[in-house]
Amino acid sequence: EKFDIVKKWGINTYKCTKQLLSERFGRGSRTVDLELETQIELLRETKRKYESVLHLARALTAHLYSLVQTQHALGDAFADLSQKSPELQEEFGYNAETQKLLCKNGETLLGAVNFFVSSINTLVNKTMEDTLMTVKQYETARWDGGNSWRGSGVPRGSGGRSLKAGVACRLEYDAYRTDLEELSMGPRDAGAVSRLDAAQSQFQSHKDKYEKLRADVAIKLKFLEENKIKVMHKQLLLFHNAISAYFAGNQQQLEQTLKQFNIKLKTPGTEKPSWLEEQ
């Protein structure tokens, strides 16, 4: 049994190596799904753009935090001077109240932007990344520096370099497809017919594995697109409403925006800005 496993592994590795070298030197054909690969490239480009948005949104959060801290300190300074400067008590007093109000609105806006950042981060670094991991399994064939084909059940010490199981699915499919095509063009004696039947069976097995993986990618891309639209529709509306209300000085609308999206601020009392908790 062990001999059969090693023999099967050796034949498979030979075929895949032959196919890989044939592709690299331009003699062999590689299966390409143009529609799917276009979607994959679009996903990578979209991820890069969303990463840029995430970076800018985080920078905005840092600036808002600094602004709120400055307004808080300035308000405290005005309030202190109001108590110590009777002749300017009123002027310092209403400036202190203004800074206090601005600080409160800034905290509320910071909460909305933090929620926006958290949601985009999840979309980019979890949802999109998970889909791209499936894509890598579909499209990648890599060399492994070890002595065994991981996941194949082949014992170490079988010698040579090998292709990782799973990620070489497309390469295996093309290797057995090429093998079948070559046998189909050969003579049709009794031995050849037997080899052709065996090659057809092996090809079908690898074709089923390849098409299942390709279907998995297509489904994940579809679900990702639907999820992205749903998430971004909500987050862009939140971002727009919060920013607009803040710069319009509409405190009521700003607070209503957080209620609309089920966002609440942590209880004040720490030096750091309020972070969000989704109910």
C-alpha cells in the first residue's frame, strides 16, 4: 500500500512538473477563465483603493482626536480665567461654553468616524482577505522546499521538491488534460485504449476538483460584492450625515445620526476619546 501511494505521488509530481515547465517555456497551454480572472483583478484593485480610504479615515480620526483634546484644554483655560478675571468673566465664560459644546460635538463625530473605520477595516482585512485566500488556492501553484507533498499522505524522505496539495489544483487539471490530449492523438491499439480510459478517469477527477474550486471562488466573489454594497451603503450614509451635521453645527442631527445607526459612546471620564460600541 505504501509503495502504491509513493508511486501515485511520483507520477502525479512528474506530470505536474512537466506541465509547469511546459508553461514556463511557452510550449504548454494554461487554462484561463477570463471572466473570473477579470473579477479577481477588480477585487484586488478595489481592495487597494479601500485600503487607501481606510488609511485616510484613520488619519482623520487622529486629527479629530487632537482637535477635541485641544478644544477641551482651551475650554478649561477659558473657564479658569473666567473665575479669575471679573472684568472679563462673561467673555471668558461664553467662550468656555462654546468650546465645551464643540468638544461634545467633536466626541460625537469621532464616535461616528471610529465606527466607519472599524467597519471598513473589517471589510478590507477580514472579508476581502478571506475571499482572496480562496482565490490564491484557485490560481496559485508554488514550490515547497520540503521533501513531501503536504496533505498528500506521502511519507517524508520520498525525495525531490514538490507542489503543495490544494494550491496546485489548476496545475494538476492542466497536466492531466494535456496527458489525455496526447493519448487521444496516438494510435488506438488495445493497450492505448486501456491507457486512454485510465487517463480519462484521472482527468475527470481532477476536472471535478478544479471546477469545484473555481465555483467556490465565483460564489465567494458574488457574496463579497453583495456584502460590500450593503456595508458601504450604510457606512457612507453614516459618514455623510455625521460630517454634514457636525460642520453645520447641528448637534441634534449629529446625535440623531448615531441613534439611527445604533451607535453609542462609552461613558466619558477617560483622557482618550470615546470609542464605539455597536449595540
